[in-house]
Amino acid sequence: MRPPFPGAATGRVVITVMGEDHVGIVARIAKALADHNVSIADISQKLTGTLFLMVVVGDLARATCSLEELKEAVNMEARSLGVSAAVQHEKLFKAMHRI
């Protein structure tokens, strides 16, 4: 499937979010993805004491932005929530975590 416009991100993206737990983290990160037409293909989250951890796999097939624009949007939302986020293309994520 072709991206909706030239320069749109393709493939899948892995987003990791970490920080102090509070209401709204999942909702606001999911909204940042939805605002750019990125579907959530998989999501997992864990709470360790008050530390919140989340990993999201996003499908970029219908994305309406570049990967850099998505990174900026997710990181801006994360900063406003007081958490940290890392956004990596799935290929890079797999290459970095190969044994």
C-alpha cells in the first residue's frame, strides 16, 4: 500500500514511554498517534511501583506525516506529560536489539 502523500512514513514504528505513573499517559500518546493516522498494532504496559512503562507498535501504512514529524509530535506530548518517549522505526529497533 502506498503512503497517502510523498514523504509519509511507511512500515512500523516502536514507541517506548517511561515515567512516573499518572492518569492520561496512554490516552494522550494514543491521540498523538491517531492525529497522524498511525494505527496501534500492539501495546503493552507495566507499572512497577510508581514507574510506568509502555511499548507501542504503530502501523504507518496510512500515516499522514514523516517519521521525523511523528517523533516530534510524540516527544512533545511526552514532555507535556512529564514522561520520556523514544520513537524508532521497527527496522532500527530490531537492528539495535539483535543478539
